[in-house]
Amino acid sequence: MPEPNPVAETTPPGAGDEVHGEVLTRDESGRVRARQSFVHGRLHGEALAYDAAGVVVERARFVDGELDGETELRDENSALVQRLHYRHGQLDGEAVLYGDGRETARIPYREGLRHGDLVTFDAAGRPAFKAAYEAGVRQGDAFWYVHGRVVRQARYENDVLHGPMIDYYANGRAREVAQYENDQLHGDVVRYHEDGKPKERLRFEAGEQVGEPVTYDRHGRARKPRGRRP
């Protein structure tokens, strides 16, 4: 937990590394700004931090000097900012972030690393972004949303784009389908009209466009390439 500032007085019931019992930290006006419990010099039990009005703004639990259990952080208006879970000093479990009185993100952790489905939310509480993590690395499909509908989907391997990326129209049809390999465009990029007919096709290799684009008429037929002037 962050130390309150300024600190005018600390009253530990012990000395040196063998602090044992409750420790209060006070500001210059004598108000308690932090309350911590120690066992043989190590934080153990609930630890609290207070604002100038005496309202709890941070709460955590320690076991043998390590964060272990749920922690909460609140802002100057006592609104919840984040709720985290620790095990043996590492984030373990779901971390929930808040803003303007609502959840803004849920982030799963295992042994200090992101592991599971991360989700962020828009102002209406609908998903805005979703991605899967394994041992701290983004793996699999990720989704971007606008007003609750998917507008983009992409695939990751070892935290880099690898596979198809698809942008969608509001009607759910593909707007553009691109292929990635090791975070670079590699393969065809096809753009579509809203009715699903192809509009344009480009080819990429290792991030560089190769050849000339192929365009299509409104019936989906490839147009003949224009002749070049001498």
C-alpha cells in the first residue's frame, strides 16, 4: 500500500525488525492515515489507508509480508477504482477496474500473469474489446465492438497478429479480410461492398504490396487492368 504523505507520527508497538501488532500512521494534524498489522516485523492481516476525512480509500490483506487476498482502491469521492486479488504476493484471480461508477475492465490473472479472457466495457456496460491470454501472452481471437456489435476480429499467436483480420459492416458482412503473418500483412487483402460482393483485392508479402490491385465491378466481376501509357 502507498504510504500516506505527510507522515508526522508512527506508533509501532515494538522496535527494529520485530514490530509486532498494530501500527498507526498519522498526519500532521494527528489524524490516522494508515492502519497496519505486523507479526514479527512482517505485514500480516488487514491494512487500511484513509483520506483526510477518515474514509477508507485503500484496503488490502497481507500474509507473512505478502499481499494475499482482495485489495480495493477508491478515489477522493470514495468511488471504487479497482478491486484486485492476490495470492502469495502475485495477482491471481480477476482484476476489476472501475470508472464513473461502472466496470470498465475485467482482467484475469494467474500467478502474476494475464491468463484468460480480458474484457473492456463501453459507457453502456457493453463489451468494447475482448482478447484471450495464456501465461501473459495474447493468444487466439480478439474482438473489437461498437455499440455491442463486432466491428473487427483478429487472431494472435504469441502476442503478434498471425492469421486473418476481419473488419465488419453494421449488417455483419465483411468489409475487409486481411491475412497477417508475424505481425505483417502477408497474403491477400480483400475489400467488399456492403452487399458482400468483392470490391478490391491486393497482395502482400512480408508487409509489402506486390503486384497491381485487382478491382471489381458492382456485379463482382474483375475489371481488366488499365493499359499503361508509353
